[in-house]
Amino acid sequence: MHTLFEPVQYGSIATSNRFVMAPMSRNRATKHGHATALMATYYSQRAGAGLIISEGIQPNQVGQGYMNSPGLHTLSQAKSWQPVTDLVHTQGGKIVAQLMHCGRIGHPSLYPSAHQSVAPSAITAQGQTYTQDGMKDFAPPRALTIDEIHATISDYVQAARYAIMGGFDGIEIHAGNGFLPHQFLANNTNQRQDCYGGSIENRTRFTLEIVAAVSDAIGAGRVGLRISPHNTFNDIAETDTEQLYSALIQALPTDLAYLHIMEAASRTTSDAIRQLWTGALILNPHNRWEDGPVTPAIADKVLQQDLCDGVSLGALFVANPDLVERARLNAPLNDMDDSTLYGGGAKGYTDYPTLDKVAQAV
């Protein structure tokens, strides 16, 4: 039985506790995808977490799906992350870069390149995205060719190398939440007739090839993978979830840094994956949606049940930069301001008070 305050090893990454700051898009990078000084402050404030997983970072330009999201596909972008990772390390934390290719999710008005989105198949996602001109329907994507799939895998490799160059301790491949690898996994978004579509073996191929190529480039012990079985976000519909993820997990290299599950009210599947996966497991536990944001109490319970080795918490880290210390002292928590989650400046980003600031104000 483990506690949240014990150290844990994720492959090559040694952490001081089992708190993981979940990846959360905050849309405060420059319009050309560079990290900023404000982002360095934000992440370093939360370096009490044993491991920080960054917001989603696009591995190539066509992978961008949101306004002011950061990239790792140019040398200047890589260098812009160095102050962020340096400050996190100065505060004693560890941080990995989440590589997130949005695939068919996006709209050309959201980025300077105004590109058409790509996907396994030319199937438009149902739903809308926020733009400067209000809510707009997701734009139709075009299907990737096989050569483009291979080029995309190479882009992930280069992004991983740039992440290490920028001082990150490792990377996480985002294969959940309806983004590109998940679009290949799910049979409603992948209707290809070639070796990347159809059977479960073919639909897992893209994700497994990314994992293998990135592991070869930077070492498997610095590579994590995030999945979200049963998650319908971004118009995903899996009809063979249990078989799909059983095959995926059993085909993964066992020496990865970790596997990260974003649980979509699917504890039975999480249990099954825990039995199959022999490496370190991080869980973002949502046994029931009505349980709300992950709390230290929820995190402690899943650790005691040996469901995982680390627990990722999202919303509470937004509003509580010193969440680990607050949990240690069982101190009151700040409330999150939903209106400042995406875009903007310091308000609702770096200005949440820590316990010592609260004490000074009394």
C-alpha cells in the first residue's frame, strides 16, 4: 500500500511523491507556439508535484488544433521551453512534454498557418470549437496518405528530441481524448482500407509505431503513453474497447516510463489494464463523472487499492499551486475560476494564492 507522499520511479524519471499534475491546455503560448516567461512561472509554481505533465504540445504545425497552443517542431520553440524546465527543476520538480497532435480537431481560423486538419479518414468531427469569431463547427479533415503517416511519426521523433533539448525529463504521447492516435484507434474515425485501418492490429499500428520510434530516439524510460478508453470526447465512438486496449497494452514495450489512463467512468477497464500492464501506471481517476475533479482523498484511495503507482490531478492544480503542501496539511483549497482557463494573462493563471500568501493577508 502506497501513500501520495512516497517517491516513485517512472522509468528513468525519479520523483519525490506520487502527485502528478495532469496535462491541461491553458492557451497562453505565443501565436507561433513559443513558451513564455509567464508559462515558466505557472509551471514552476506547481513544481511540488512529483511529476508535471505539460499541456498538449503539437509535434508539427498541422497537429495544432487550438489557438495559442505551444509547439515543439522548431529549434526556437525547443529553446523557448528551456526557461520553463529550468525553473521547474530549480524548484525540485520533474516535467515531461505531452506531445498532442489534434488530427481532425480544429479550425483554420485558429492558427497563422490556417491549415486543413488531417485524420485517418476524411470524416468531420461533430461538434464546435471556440474561435475569435465565436463558436464554429469543426472543419472537414483530409485523410493522411501512408507517406504522410510515416512523416508524422518522424515529426513525433523530432519533437521528442526537441523536448529533451529543451530540458524536459521525458515526453508523453497523447493517444486519448479524440486526438490523432485515438482517431486511428477508434473504428468510427478510422475507416481506412490499408494497413492502418480495419482490424485491431491495424488500428493500433500508428500508436505503436510512434511509441517504438520515439523510444528508439530518446530511450523508452523517458516515454509515457496516455490513453482514455471509453472516452467519447471529440466525437469518438469505440465499439470494441476491451479488445482494442487489451491488444494495445500487450503490444507496448514493457520498459516505458509509464502508462497514463484518463478514466472515463470505466473502472472495470482500468482494473483490467492494471492486471495486463507490468510497468508504472498513472491514473486520472473518474470512477463516476458525478465524483467531480480528482481530490487528494480520491487519489489516496486508488493508491491504497493498488490501482496505480501515481495519480494525476487537474483542476485542483490549476487553482492551488501548492496543492501538495495543502494536502499534507489538510488545508482549505482555492476555488477555480472557470472563466480564465483558456487564454489571457496572469489572471487565473499565476495569481492563485499559496498558503503563505493567505496567511500574510489575514
